[in-house]
Amino acid sequence: MSALLRPSLPILCLVSASLVNLNCAPNTIQGEEKAVLTAAPNVPPPLTRDYPTKVIVELETVEKKGRLSDGVEYEFWTFGGDVPGSFIRVREGDLVEFHLNNHPTSKMPHNIDLHAVTGPGGGAAASFTAPGTGTTFSFTALNPGLFVYHCATAPVGMHISNGMYGLILVEPKEGLPAVDREYYVMQSEFYTRGDYGDPGLQPFDMGKAIEEDADYVVFNGAVGALAGEHALAANVGETVRLFVGNGGPNLISSFHVIGEIFDNVYQEGGTLVSQHNVQTTLVPAGGAAIVEFGVDVPGNLILVDHAIFRAFNKGALGSLVVAGEENEAIYSGLQEETVYLPEGGGIQNVPLTEAPDAEIEDPMVAGARIFTSNCAACHQPDGQGLRGSFPPLAGSDYLLDDPFRAVNAVVHGLSGEIVVNGETYNGVMPAVRLSDAEVAAVVTFVLNSWGNDGPEISPMDVSKARSEH
């Protein structure tokens, strides 16, 4: 039936029930409530009512400086003070009264285009809001699904690039199947004047954005936003639902969770399970998907954009830490370890990140930035490593007994067995092509972080290590 003829529209029932013989009672707007809004990765609780209501949404646009990566700041434009914007949850048939307020300190006017809205600009035409003012419009949530919203003030791409996007879930009338955990994950990219990891306040670069040459591709607005103490959590035996959005503004996401298979995928944010047993699902720019899976074994599950250099070189990494008892019938873990070095095996090089004579800022600040860019994917942001694969750096007797082992490992690479805190590791670490100042900074950072109490390494120390190899 055409949307224009739907007898189930709540507004139609209110206006026309006395004129047309329609049974509108189940769809009539009843009462009102204020929407619960949450910052990522949190999600408002599922709706338990079985009737539509008037939902009042109050959202503020704020321009503020924040962390893009360690040592890197950015002037974010936000919905609700965070990137991505606040998660909004309503029910199919609800009448949504939307209040958009632009903080007086904003430099720019903003508006909002909700893909869940049937109407001009998705609400953008009615919500152009100057700094220090507010606007109000209403819409009926006709179609259930998971929808992106974003700012649509010109230049639209710039407003989106600066962080103005989020998700609104319109729950179907019958609700979604119950799960144990729900999380909000949104990918996006940033285009900065400096390259990835360059320190300081980084301005937006329109040229790079037009060329789609992203410096950062991240989850939830920053490198490491879903890592360490900010990682998602679940327990063995639980079911997890991820509401995954892609703010873009340009790139398609190949969303994947390393170590899990999606039991159900609601492709492109629709309300029907479109596929089971999925490894990786595409999330278009300005689109969304819902993925569900049960967790059967403990461990650290890694969220990535499987356009994999985005994950390990531009920031699209997150973690879901699963606690609980091992189940060796499903996954044994390491059973045996041997050495295998075929012809051609050896230590490789990671490309130089800066010019050899580049000046460097405070060693600990620079070291943190270099560690995030080059080391954290293997040794983990908290320096704990991955048992059986990458040795810990935090509390490492191997490094603290002889700090120059770290210098030599970074400069020359490391291959073969080593014993760290009583555990044997046998792998290959590639040499990292950094300047002497950069090596000194990252080693100093490692030796003096996570409770380590080591010496400061100088560029001269690194130069000596190079010459003695």
C-alpha cells in the first residue's frame, strides 16, 4: 500500500478517526516522554511500551577541542558534545518532537538531517540553527530501522568530516529480539593538515577530503576510543548486538570482528535479518548495519575495518574483551610451538615515518605518539602484549635488565627465542625505520610507562647502537 494511503499513521488517526471508519486505537499517540540519549559506545535501553508516544528529543551542537590520537588534538563539531553524536532510540509510529540547540560559543550554524525522517532534507530544511539559538520540528517515525543522522549545513562534507554524525534507531513495533549486550560503534574518517600521528592541534584539510585521502579512519571519533579501559566487554555465553554506523564522509567500511562470526546481519540497517554466518559486512558511507553474535570463548576480539591498512595504520581498531572459562572443544589456544625459517625468512623493515633529521618534541609525548602508530597493535596500548605472540613491555624483565635490548630491537629487529618474565617467545619483530631521535623517544616512553622505571635513552645512544651492529 502506498505510504500516502497508510491507515496506520498516528497523525492520520488523530486527525481523521472521526471522519473515516478506521480502527486507530492501537496506533494513537498516547502521552509523551523525553528521549534517553547516550554517548557511544552506550545504547539507551530497549523500549518496552507497545504503543506510540510523543518523544521529545533535545540535542545540542557544540564545537570543542578534543583528542584525535595521543598527542593529537582536533576541533570537533559535535551533536551532544561527543563524536559520534548521541544515540537516539524511538519506536515505529512515534511522533518525535526534535529540539536542536546550537551552543552560543559555536562559530558556525548547524542543522540536522536524520535519514529516519520522511520530509525535506530529513529535517535539515526546518532545523537551520545559528549559534546561540534553537529550532524545533516534528516528524513521525514511519519506517523502522537503524538510520544515520548528520549535519547538512554547507559545506556539508566539512561539517560531517568534523564529527557531526550519529545514529537513530527506530525500533519496529514488535521490538528487537532480546540480547545480553548492545553497543554503539560508528566509523568515520578525518582529514588533517598534518599526516597521521603528527602532534598538536590539527586543522581540517579540504583538499585531502575532496581527494578522499584520509589520515585517520577510526571508530567512535578517535584512535583507541574502543581500546584499553574503553574496550567493549562481554562474558562467555552472552549475546552481543552491535549497532554499526558509518559517518563517512567518503569511505565504505568493511566491518569485521577478528575471532567472531556474525550470527545475524541486518544489512544496511534494515529490520530483516538478511544473512547468517557472516565474516565481514559492508557498511556504506551514510549507512548502518546491525550485527549479532554469541560469544563462546574468552579473549580479546578485535574490531577492524578489514581494508586492513586503515586498521593498523590509520586507527580503525577496537576491542571486545570477553571474560569467562575456556572451552577447548571450540578453541584450544596454542598447542605446540616450533621454529620454521624457510629460505628468505628474516627480519623485514617498517618504513621510515619521518625524515632522519626531523626535530622531535618532548620524548615522552613523542614516544607515546610513535608507540601508538607503530607498536600498539602488537604489544597493546597498555603494554601487556598478547600472550604466546607478543611479549609484554609493561614490567618486562627482558627490557628493564638491559634497556639497550629495546634500542637494538627497534633499530635492527629481533628474531628467535627470548624469555620475558619466565615465558618463552619465539617470533620475528621487524626493524622499524625511525630516526635516532624517534627511536630514543619511543624506547624512553616504553621504559618509563605502565609502572616501568627505566632510564632515558638519547639519540646519541641510538646512533651508537646502529654503528655497533
